[in-house]
Amino acid sequence: MSLYARFQSKLDAILAELIAAGTLPETVNTKPVAVEPPRDPSHGDLATNAAMVLAGQAKTNPRALAGEIAPKLEALDGVTSVEIAGPGFINMRLDPAVWNDELHAMIAEGDAYGRVATSGDTETVNVEYVSANPTGPMHMGHCRGAVVGDALANLLEWAGRDVTREYYVNDAGSQIDTLSRSAHLRYREALGEDIGEIPEGLYPGDYLKPVGQALADEFGDTYVGKDEAEWLPVFKPFVVERMMDMIRADLALLGIHHDLFASEAELQASGKVEAAMEELKAKDLVYDGMLEAPKGETPEDWEPVELTLFRSTQFGDDQDRPMKKSDGSWTYFGADAAYHYQKAEKADHLVNIWGADHAGTVKRVQSAVNALTDGEKSLDVKLVQMVRLFRDGEPVKMSKRSGNFVTLADMVREVGKDVVRFMMLTRKADAPLDFDFAKVTEATKENPVFYVQYAHARISSLGRKAAEAGLDAGEADLTLLDDEERGVVKLAAQFPRQVRLAADAYEPHRIAFYLYDLAAAFHAAWNRGNDDPSKRFLLEDQPELSRARLELARAIGQVLRNGLAIMGVEAAEEMR
């Protein structure tokens, strides 16, 4: 159990005593109570808002309640003093030995430091991400969502959840027919036919040439000159599978591997959309009706049509939503509702990573999940904004229609997997992100991936030099560390708490921010030796002090590695 978790547990025990004594009511809600670092480090080592958030429920003054809590906190082992500040905040100062013990824990727990052990009653979470139409290779429009989703899945696992990584294959609908027709052209081309210009409306990219060749290898000239009705049903599953092989290979370049690929075509063929519809009918949540005319100026060709509608307004949506079209086919929403119902059968909680252009569909799908599961399951959607590409400050122009776009594979090959993954997490997901091919490889403090990797590389180099000097063995006397060095330990000790907070918020970018701060603190400690040689980590004439600083560096290196592992980024051993 981490330092913050231990003191949270001790505080919970104190609050339980106050409830038993009648100081706090039995119905008090202690969930908002937190143990956290104070905003100003000069105020102490730990702070709690307990008195502030519980005073109202106890119908007492926050400072008065703090006066009940503070003496009990001061009596805890490791607490040297407690101060009530402002309207009722409680600040604690800890014995340096507490931080020394936590430093030892970072090294002893190693790769598990910050990770919550799983148990039999672990919450199951389905994280669906990427889910791009299988009509082309992965490109920049998919990259950020792929990284955010994968890092979030890692983060949730670190926080003790049982995670399934899922990709929804949109292999039904007109775009798959168009893809198959495009591949049929390439199939004829592979058999030696001059196909000329790709007709408007088909996919022109060269990425379909290998698919056409695969079709030629598989079927020979069997379908040359045949009616579409003969070859289209055969080509569609073949082409989709080849495109998914391409997509899986692209994602693997980023270190991304899904546990499950769910097919929309299989979902519809299985009758699960009808089953979801019957479930909603039984709850009187679908009906046949007409949508309101579009807001604003009504288009000339608009006419009211009777559709099967879901009562999403009962769940806070601004209008009811069609689940079935007038021709009897399912709408995207109808299929999506059934798909999420399928996911909810196996998971306690659903998380989707969607592009920001899907913002308008969030509420309706959440409403359907609520309705189909009687509110027992929930769906969280994280919207990911676009990435703007630059080269030396100049925008990179792209056109998917013409086949002129930067693929995910192009990016990874140019700057590397770790750079791409780290940079995709340097902004909150719903904020736009600029990616400049020149800047992301600069060796400067302004480049966060370099700055964090350089901190770990420095620590690795330090370890090698220490081993050469014979300073790698023996127990370290951590009391020799000074206040600034202990300040780095205090920041590193926040890692388990940061993991929990980031997981609860579904925000993996918080780990990137934290690692940057930790790297900055380590670099600052390192750079003291530039001005004052006595502050260097390795001192030949002071082996005990060197050993203590080496222990500090090892601990920081371990935390950096663990945080980078969550992000899916390898820790650099050296910088070239």
C-alpha cells in the first residue's frame, strides 16, 4: 500500500472513531475526503480536506471539527506535527524516515510500484478504441485515438481493473461494397488488365494493389467478366479480412494489440439487433412515429416519414432517435445500440474513444445503454480532437479522397513509436494537438518526450558508472539526503496516487504531465552538481553519500519506467 493510501486508511479509521463517538453522524458520506499533497509544499507534507467537506453534514464549524481530527492525526506514527490552516484545512508534517521507507518501497516493489493488485471481484471494463472503417490503412486521423485508448487500457489495468481492448469492425454497409468494387478493379489489374483511371466514387489508393493481387492468387480469373452479384458476396469478407490484416500490422507498429475484434456484419446476422429492439419494445421505449422537421430552414426535399424511434428524450436527449429506416434497414444508431448491449453483457463498464466528430451521437448511445441495462451499466465516451501536422512550422496538406495522406506507418518509421505515443498524450484528449515532425525530435527541454527519456538515460548512465566505481552494492544511509533531494522523493511518492486519479478520470495524459514534472525535479537535482561539485551524485571520496544518492536515482528511474510503461513507451537507456 502506497504512502497516500496508508494515510487515507488511517484517516478513515479516525473518522470511524468520530462516528462511533457521535461527533460525526452515522450517515456521514466520507467519500469526498482526500489525503493529498498540499498546494504549497511549505505548508507540510500531506493535507486533508476532511473537516471542510464533513462539517456541513455534522452541522458544526470546519475549524471545530478540524480540532477533533488534528490531535488524532498527530498521534499517528510518522507524523511529527499537524496544523489547522485557513477555514479548516489540516496539514501534516512527516518524519523523514517515512519518506525513506517509501523510497525503499519504490525499489523493492519495482515494476509493481503504483499498481493495484487485482482480486476476484475486480471491475471489468471494456475499452473500445480505433474502430476505423476497414477501407484503408491507419492514418493520422486514427493515430491519436489509438494511443489514447491503448494508454487508457494500460492505466485502468494498473488501477486494478480487468480490461478488454476491443475494436468494432464496421464491415456492413455501403462503404464495404465500395471497397470491394475498388478491390475488384485491382484484382483485374493484377491479372494484367489496363484499368485506366480509378472511377469517381471508388477508393484510388495504391494500398489496394496487394489486396487485388491476393484476390488474383486466391481466385485466378474466375470472376473476370462476371456479374457483380456473383463476385461481390465472395469478395467482401475476403477484402475486409485483408484490410484488417493491414490495420492490425499498422497498429502493431505502435505496440497496439486488441483482445477482441467485433464484427458489425456478424452482429446483424446473429439477430442481436432485433433482440435489442424487442428488449426496448418490452419497456415501451420504441414506437413508430415521425421525426420533427429539421431546425431552421426546412429543405425542399424533406417530407415526413414514419420511422421506428427510440424514446431517448426520456434519458435527457434533445429528441427521439430513429433505430430503423423507412425501408426496414437498421440505422447506424440501431446497430450501435445492439452492439453496446452486447458489450454490456460481459463488462461492468464501457468506455469508448471516439473522434470529436462523433460528439452528436454520444447522448443517444448512452441513453440506449441506460435503457437496455436498466441503468446497471454505464458508458463513458472520451472524445479525441484532431492532430494538426507540421514540418518546420509549415502545415502538412493532406487529402484522403485523393489518397494523399500521412499514414500511421509513415509517422512511426520517421520519428519512432515512442515519440508518437508520448506526443499523443501531451495534451488532454479533447484539446487540439500540433505535431511538428522537426520539433518532436529536438533534444530540448521543450520537447517532453526527450526531457523525460533523458532523465531515465541519465539515471541508467549513473548506474553504469557507479558499478564501474564499485559503488553499486551495500545498504544506503538515506538520512544523508538533503531537503531538496527528499523533495524529489516526495514527488515520486505521488505516483500511485496519480495513477488512481488518472484512472478514475479516464485521462492518461495526466501520467505524461506527471512524468515531465518528475523528470524536471530530477534534472534540477542533477544540475546542482554543475555549480557545486559536492552536490554531484557520485563522489569518490564520499561513498556513503554517493550510495544514498544512487538509491534516490534508482527509485526515480523505477517510477519513470513504470509511468512510461503505462503510456506504452520504452524507457531509454541512453540518448544518441
